[in-house]
Amino acid sequence: MPDTDGHPDREEMNLRSILNALSDPLRYQVITAFLWEPEGTERNCSSFDFDVAKSTLSHHFKIMREAGLIRQVDRGNSRKAHLRHEDLEARFPGLLDLLRRNPDLPAHGK
């Protein structure tokens, strides 16, 4: 059962929801950006600098949160998100590595 903020437990994460969340280019870009950051990096929605309405961005983060890709935490007057790296790796071994090695990704200097 998801927690009060809509984060599913590791066992509740399912591949279909993960793939659905990743099917959107903006959400895919958010997740791959997290993959190039040190594990545990927290970012707020606006740090991604997308040219979309705040409500649209919030909707995308909700989908990623409910799929189990990210965890969002309140930090004072803002909300930070981080990739659920450990949970994703345990539940779907190799998925994050596959995304990281995807040839369609921007180089990110690495």
C-alpha cells in the first residue's frame, strides 16, 4: 500500500507502471538526469528548467512518484525529489544501468 504521499513500497512497484512513466520524454529526461548525479542527490522540480507550466511539471512528478521512480520529501517550503536507486535496482536489476547506457541519452560530459 502506498504511503500517505503516494510512494509505493518496493514490492508494489511494477514494471508496467515504471515503463509507462518512462514513456514520456520529459519524465525520461528527469530520470536519466538523476542517473548522472551522485546517488541520493535531491532536486526540486524547477531545477530541471523545463519550459512547461508548474502544474504540468507537478503532474509529471506525481506520475514518477506513484510509479516508484522517485521519492519526494518536503524540505521546508519546497519539495525535493530523489531517484529511488536502491529500490529500483533491487526490484528491477539492470534497469538503471540500461537507461544509463541508452545511446539516445545526451552525453552529460561522461
